[in-house]
Amino acid sequence: MESLMPFRFSFRSFFAATFLLTVGFSFVCAARAVEPFEAFLKTHCIRCHGPEKEKGDLRIDQLSRDFKLGADAHHWGEVIEQVNSGEMPPKKDKEKKPTQEEMAAFVTNLDARLKEGRAARMAARPAVAHYRLSRKEYQNTVYDLLGVRYDPAKPGELNEDNLWHGFERIGSELSLSPSHVDRYYRAAEQVLDRAFPAATSEARKVHMTAADLRYNGGKDQQAALDRFGIKRPLRYLMFPGTVQPALSTNWFGKTGPEHSGLYKLRIQASGTRPPDGQIAHLSIGTRTGEETVDGMIEFDITAPEDKPQVYEFQVFLEMPATLHFCVVATDVVDRRAGAAFRNALASRGGYIFTHSSETLLLNPNAPQMFDDKGNGLFSTVLLDWIEWEGPLVSETEKSRRKDVVPPDDATTEVVAEHLQRFAERAWRRPVKQEELAEFLKSYRDEREAGEKLVDAYRVALQGVLTSRHFIYIVEGDPVARERLTDSELATRLSYLLWSSMPDSALFAAAKSGKLNGDSLKKEVDRMLADGKASRFIDDFARQWLQLNRVGMFPPDKKLYPVYDAWLEESMRSEPVEFFREMFSKNMPIDGFIESDWTMANARLCDFYGMPEPKSGGFERVSLKPGDHRGGLLTMGAVLGLTSDGTRHRPVHRGVWLSEVVLGKPPPPPPANVPAIEPNPPTSPKATLRDKLEAHREDANCAACHAKIDPLGLAWDNYDAIGQWRTREKVAAGVGEDPLINPAGAMPDGRAFKDANDFKQRLLEDRDKLGRAFIEHLCTYALRRAIAFDDQDDLNAIQAEAKKNNYRIKDIVRAVALSDLMKKR
Amino acid sequence: MNIQTQSWLLNRRHTLKALGSFISLPMLECMVPLRASEKAVESPKRSAFIYLANGVHSLNYQITSSGKDYQFSRSLQPLEKHRDAITPISGLHHPGALGHHHNCISVWLTGAKIGPSDRNTISVDQKMAEMTAPHTRYPSMEVALTQGSLAWTADGVQLPALRRCSEIFASLFEEPKGGKMAQRRALRRKASVLDANLAEVRQLEKKMGAEDKGRMEQYLTSVREAEIRTRRADAWLDTPLPTISEADRKRTNRDIAKTMAGDYFRTVYDLMVLAFQTDVTRVATFSLGGEGDAFSIPEIGITESRHQLSHHGGDAGYMEKLTNYDTFAIEQFSYFLTRLSETKDLNGKALLGSTMSLFGSGMCYGHSHGNANLPLVLAGGSDLGLKHGSHLDFNKEAKDFGGYSLGADGALTTAHYQVCSRPVNTDAHMSNLLLLMAQRMGVETDTFGDSNKVIAL
């Protein structure tokens, strides 16, 4: 192994997988003389920070080179910072001043060592390792364990997970404070309340017609229709810019928390879309403002006026609940601009609606919502009826909590057995009776104090659900070992592929020692085929692509008037749906970079300027070259998440691409970067690229930026929300908006002329793309940073993946079946 | 019920024996009955921290004259009436936040370094709360109108924030659900569950010896602390909740739409005054909004988010709106100071004297993320020895500083942005100010964060 190292490092380029390589201690000693940064230190630093002089109390020659231990990591960080910012070596030292390239090479080299060290520290496992469940995993686990729906992301519930490069489940990042403990306790209380409610309630159903909702029963309006001989029924015309009740507390009669649960919502509706306008979009949720709701349910209404459609959803409701409809469109019937207009439409008795062709007849004096050809002037929703039914409990859900609570007359032994059975599922491993002694003691204390069995037993269940064995994935024993046990492996697999606990079949396989060879393959294939694998698609795609950043800096409404909440939500879904399609069709990895199709809904097609899709939801649509789309990199989400709401940010785009696609984050920028001042109104308009290039004349910035920037500048034809453009809009300045120049060169010199060309250059590096993807997948699976020790295992996975032409599902399978998965 | 309580106590003793004396110390302390009337002699010391995201429009914010006779800048004008009770401070920065854009909010009160393997450290409010917690019903209050709170634990974990006024009110003053007995029973069940979990993890700890325990250690300390808090809450059940007048309740126990920013800000300030006045807590942090999506303020014609305005790109309209926003936020802070000066403490003196408030941002020049020359105003706390009335300017103490860059019209020029991006005075750490506040609160320490000396005031 050792003899191979210098070979590996001599081939290190900017794109080599430096992020991953961890220098083992023995290697550090052996290779010290060949580390390129040492030569730089010797020439430029040691004279003043060495045995002869000790300026600033710093002796660089004595700093620890054991980057894995990281004892002097902050000093080394300071060294990088000083060189990076041009403070060191001092300027007066003229004859020995290093060149830009030497400084960049030094910083890159030293930074790579530091990163390896950090990764190794993050990957370090104590004998017993604890990896906390993310909120999503907690949610899935309580559902699979007890059939209980609980949303930890609601305000006041579990704390947000700390992200590491987008990943939500990195053990070293997920920490715990006393307030977390309190929240886990409360969460467990809620989960148990829902699993074992004091009073059960039957499902109820309520059906409200347009007449009920809009016309107070509609007797008078119906009389009017009869007078005109109109046969069509009353409809509820909903327009953008208002909110209307979609569920009121009194609709079901007396309603309390005991009625919380899963509800089925059915709506019959159609919509109008103005020529050149947007498809009507309906949001249903809790009211957040005069014109807004938080979108619990979101959908586009593509059904035309004459062919209404029944839309069906399932949603968890905390009762008593009040929900509102909100028609979302950028063009709203605005309160400020047209109060009279709005009031007329919203007045209870006044405005009657049946069909666009009959509005003028029925409402001769009201403001018109349709032109003479029957086209809507606004995006509107025409509602026929709405129906709520619930709470619904499925047999599967019920079966999960069956036999959890012992019968009223159970002996202490029977109670202990019940608790043991429950703990084995909750803790995802065999549990010994004595491990539960403390919880049983709490139970007995409660019993002795006169509590009923059910109530006393709750304390024990509560203990199991707040135990570290439940809220963490625990791997290892006090005596360190390298391999996972079968139940640990089962847990790791199920949290990889299902984001949740193992099911009974997987438990059984682990228990009977069958998680190896062909039966492991069979098990993994079964898991990949299970509907729960959908959770992997949602969770991994979101985390890998750092989609949490979408909309983090909301785009300027003045600069980007077409951007709205529904577009953002649709953008966020596109890469996930794309991943789903790639995964389910088991397509090769190249599709992530370039494809002649994407997954889009009506709103996105509208945004991208493509024909409206047939269904309301996401579907596969084909792309033509003129669409300027294809692969992940030209999606609105990706182009937007790297922008800051006002401008596109080429440097951020370059950094994102390096991290996510190439698996290699660049060195950090120096602190203390001088401010970029806005373009003065009197000078010619300049692109951001021009300004960046001016910035790069600063010797200290140039070398690193020369490597990062081209990766981002290639996408300059896309603005801050991902719209295609050929000129960059500059707010202030003289002359025309400048033309875009997306050309550039890869850090290794291969030239590209635009984004499409750039994609081709990326595809030429297929093995690097595959490697980066595998590394991200393993980080996700192992819940830790990848370190140098993992290289051999990663090579084996890559060989297997390559054999299968880097097909996505095959890669996931290769990771699941790898030796790496079986190691701690 | 009585019987049950006693059985629980008996159970407690058993557990205590099993756990050794480690836990009994803080428990004994927390079991001491704590009544507001017993500590009415001396005014409690209090601190509040208020965060304004994305910096300010520094050309209209910066005060350029120093000392006692300084001239208020346009945005700071609303504080003129509190001149004797405030100290505007210029030229401080957090070295760890330089070049870290919007992450500056996460180290504003901690002074930690930011980096992929750097963990945040304890925030100064929590350092203070460690000391005040045994004396108040709640250790601290965290409010953030959007995004996360300003408070971080010693493990570098961010504390969750409250947002809605009704929620804040309930967290401070609401009667326990189902009455005292039911509450006590629930707390004791909780203590018993936490006890059981502690005992389980301690057994493993014993087996593991001295080697690295990683996350287990954190679980243990967190559960133990949660358990101590449960017991404190239990002890506090015997102390009646403070009475809140009907008028105060009406004003503060309600939800305000985010489109009414002024009302919202003032009501949170009212809640802070109420919390201090009733001594429910002595430490509060209040983020007016996160770096990404602080409110717009339609009532003064600002429909853009604050982040958006801060990236003004030199647009005159945006710069004007940003200045108006700054002034508006400072005006609400001025309201807070007025309320503190009008509200009487336990001993009849004004709350303002016993309450230190720090208002400011972790950024100065938002357009290009300049994290130096932080806009900061320290107010109140004269009973704790703070001497106000001057503009404290650390830029002017730097020997290389050639004075503020003023144009012919006497206004600051865009060259001032450099001062807001690169520290003029590299020794002027904001942690020095946080250290001063910690010491005045009575925290016995010579350092905080990356402090290099304490600010004299």
C-alpha cells in the first residue's frame, strides 16, 4: 500500500479525489519529505517562524504534521489564511516572494491535507458509536413501529437537523442538548397518545357543495337560475388574492384532539387559464396571512371548465383544524389595485357563477372575469364540491400496535415479555430482559402508587422511546469490533433504503443469520422493490443535491416577478422526480449531466416555455435543443440554489458543482476579501464575469478562482432563478445590457464554449462522476464522512458499478451489498 | 395523590443511592424553595440581546464623531432621547466570522470560529443563564421571528426559538395544564423516565472505561440536565405564577401577522419587559429575523425582504429603503428602552438600570457581506456599573486609520465600505464586549470566546 502512495499523489490534480484521501500516520512520517507544501514552507516561512526566529510565537517547523490527530489544525488554518489573504510571506521579502501559482499550489496542497484530517476525525468511530435519527427518520420510524403519524418538523416539535454539505444524517453533526431531550420526551408522549388514545373515534364524512360554501345554501341563487332557465348547477368561483374556508371547526360537529388523524380530501373542480397566463394553482392549508396559506396540499388544476375532475388527497390533520383555500398565481386580483372589483366578486349574495358563458347574463353589473371568447382574465378555480372523511385508520396501522400493551390482568412476567417484544422492534435488535430492568421498575413504582396497568405501562413505553437505543442508531460494543452484527447491518440497510426501521422479514433474516451471500442479495432486492424505497429517493436526492438551499434567499420580486411559492415548490421537486425516474428505469449516471427529457409539472413547463403536460402532476416530458435544458445542472432548482436572490453567483455555482458533481470541495476563500462595490451609474454596464475578472487581478485570488470560476461561469446563460438569457441585465450603468460569454476552460485546460459543451467535458470524466456519486451515497449510508481507510472498499464498489455501466439502481445495490456496509 | 407522591419520593431515594452523589448536588440546590419575595433586596442583573440581520446601510448609520459630544447619524436618530443610557460602538468584529457571509449570525453571541469541523461554542446569554437559572423559573428565553435563535449551548447546539407572541406568552406565564397536581404527577413521571434512561447509559459508561465515548457523553449530560430542569420545574410548582394584569395579558397574549412588523417587534419587547419585571427569567435573546428572510415592513412601504434590500447593488431606492428599515428597527429598540425606563423593578428603581441590552448585527455592509465594523449599541445597566453617553470608536484607536472617508458634502463615501469589510483595528474583537457584559452579570471569568481583553466602560 505504502509504495503506491507517491504514485497516487504525483497524479493529484485539482480534480483528484483529495477530499477523500486520508493520510495514515505511518504515511505522514514516510512521505514528509515529498509533501509539496514543505518546500514552500522551507523557502518562505521557516526563516521567521522556525528555530532562528520565532515571530508571533509561531514555529511552523514544530507544528504537528499528523493531520488526522488535528492537534495543530487551527494553526495550519491560520497559515492558509495568511498566505491566502496575501499577508504572508511579507511583501518586503522581494526576491523570495512566491508566484501566484506557487501560492495556489501550496494552499491547495495544504488544504487537502487538512480536509483529509478532518474527514478522518469525522469518520472516527468510538467502540460504541451513536448516530442520531434525523427528523424524517424519526417520523418514518414511529409510523412503521406503531402506525402513528407524527410530524416532527412542525413548529415546537423536534429541532432541525444540522446539515453537513446538505446531508441530514451525519452522526458527528447531530448533537443533543437538554432541550432536545425535552422534545424527544414530548414527542414520545404524543406518539403514545396517538397510538393508544383514551377515547377512539369513528371516521366521519362531510360533503359541502358550492351552494353550501359560497351561497349559504343557495336557495335564492337557485331561484334566480330557475328564472333564467339555467340548468347548470351553482359553482364557486375562486380567484387569486383571497383565502376562503376549506375546512371549519364546526363542519363535523363537536371535534377535539381525539379526532386527529388521517383524512381523505376529495374535491371536484376545474380551472380557467388566461391566454399567456398561468394554470390555476390551488393551495390548501393553515392561513398565514391575508392572501396566503402554508401549502399542506398543493396542486395545479388543469381540468377545463367543461370537464371538472375529482382530485383526491390524504392528509394528516390535528383536530380541531381550520383550513383555507388559496388560489396562487403571480397575477392576483389585487386588493390595492381593485378593491371594488374584489369586493363585488366576494360579496355573499351578489355574484352568481355557473359557467363563463353565463356570467354576463347573471351578473350584468359586476366586473367581468372573462373576455368575450370565454377566456378567463385571471387564473381561477371553479369548485363544485369538497368532501372530508376521517380519521382513517388502516388495518396495517392498527396491526402495528396490536399486542403492544399487555392485557389488564397480566402478571409482571407477562408485562416484562410484552415490553421486551416492543423494545426489540423499537431498538432494532435482540434485547435482554435485564436491559429493561429500570423501565420495569418505573412501571412497578407506578403500579404500587395505584395506577392502572395501562397507565403505568405507558411510563415503560415512554422510557423505551426516549432511550438512546431508540433515538440513536447504536453500533458497536464496549469491546471494539470491526464488523457489524446482523441486526446492525439490517438497521443500516433499512435506514439506507427505507429511511426507517427494518420490517419483520428483515428482522427475521437478521435473527436467523441470513444476511449474507445470496439471501442478502434477495433481501436487498426485495427492499429496493418495496414502496418504501421511495423514501430513499426523496431523502437522498434532497440531501445529495443540497436542495435545502432552494429558496433560502428568496428572489427579488421586482427583478423576478414570475417567481412564486408554487414555482419554488415545483422546482424543488424536479430533481427529485428526475432521480426517481433515473432510479426506477435504472439508467446510467450520464443522465444526471445530460438528458433529452426531464420531469415537469404544468408550472415548470410554463416557466421553461414548454408545452403544457397532459396531467396535473409531474410527468416525463421530452426536451428539444432550443429548450436549453437537460440533466440536473440546468434545472431551476440547481441554478437558483446557488444564487442569492438578486444575482446569479458563478463562484457559488462552481463550488456547488465541485462538491456535488465532482465530490471535491475547493479550498475556503480567505476572510477579509475587499468589498465589491456596485456598478457606478456613470460607467458602462459590465457583466458579473467582467467584475469577477477584475477581482481576479488581485494576485491572491486569481489562482484559486481560475479553477473554480469557469465551472460556474459556464452557466451564465441562466439567471438567478434559472431563466435562459443571452444578455445579462445590469441595473445601473451606461449602454446596452452586455452579452453573456459562457466559454472557458476546465482546470486541466480542456476548452468549452458553452454550457452544453461543458456537459460534454464533464461526461468525458465519467469515472470521476461515478466515483463522486458513490462517495456521496456511502456518506449517506454510513452516516459519516468518507476517509482514506475506505478507499479499497470504494474501489470495489466502483468496479462493480462500472461493470454495470454506472446504472443508478445497480450502484445503490452495489453499495448496499458492499463489504463497506458490513464494517463499522 | 398524597400517597403516590410519597411513594415517588421513596423511589427517588433508591435511585439516588444507585446513582451516587453526583446528581444529588444540583438536585438539592434545585429543591430549595425559590420565592420571588425572598430575594427582593437586591435588583437582579439582566441581559437582552437583539439581532438585526444583514448589517445596515452603513453610509447612513455610521457615527463619525466620537466621545461625549458625538452627533447621531440618520439611522440612529431615534435613540437620541436615550443618549445618557446608551453607548454606540464602532469598529468591533468577530475574527471567526470574517468572510463567512450570513453565518455571522451563528457566532454573533459566541465568538467562535466557523468551519466544516469547527463546532460552535456557548453563547454569552447561555453563559449568563448558567448562573441565573437556579434563581428563576426559566433559564432564558429565545425568540426569533424567522430562522434560528441566537443561543447556543456549551456543546455548540443551537437552542430552539419561539416565534409567535401567544406561544411566548404561554411559555412564560401560562398555568400548567390540568392544575398543579396533574402537572406534578407528569413531571415526576418524566423524572422517573429520564432516571431510568440515565441509569441504563451509566451502566454502559462503566463498562467502557476512560476511552472515547463520543455522542454517548453528550446524551448523558443532556439527559442529566433535562432531569435537573424537570426537578426545578417541580420545585417551582409551589411558587405561584406571577400575576399578569388584564391589560398586559391582552396586549401580549395574541398573534400578530408578520405584515404588522412594528406591532410584532414591540409586542415581543413588551413580553421581554414583562418577563424581566416578573423575574421569570433574566436572560433574553431576540432575533428580529434570520439572515435569509427577515420580514419586509409594508407599513412603511417596504415590501422587499431585508436580505434583498441589503444586496442593493448601488440602487438608490433600495439604499433609501434599507436606511428606513434600519431607522425603523432602531426606533422599536428605542421603544424597548423607554419601556424599561418606565417599568419599576422589585426595589422601585427603573428596570433599565438593571438590564443591559445589546442591539446590533453580525454584518455591516450587506451588499458584499462585510463582517467588520459591526453596528452595535449597548444600552442600560447603569446599576451594574456601565457608564454611557459616549460613542466608543475602536476604528479611531487603530494607528493606521486615517479617519472616515467623507465627501465634499460631509457625507460618507463608498470608500467607507472597506472599513466595514476588513477590520481597521484587528485587536478590537466583539468578544471583548461580550466579556464585559458577562462580567457585569457576575460571571466569574477572564475570557469569553476569542476575547483578548475586556472593554472598559
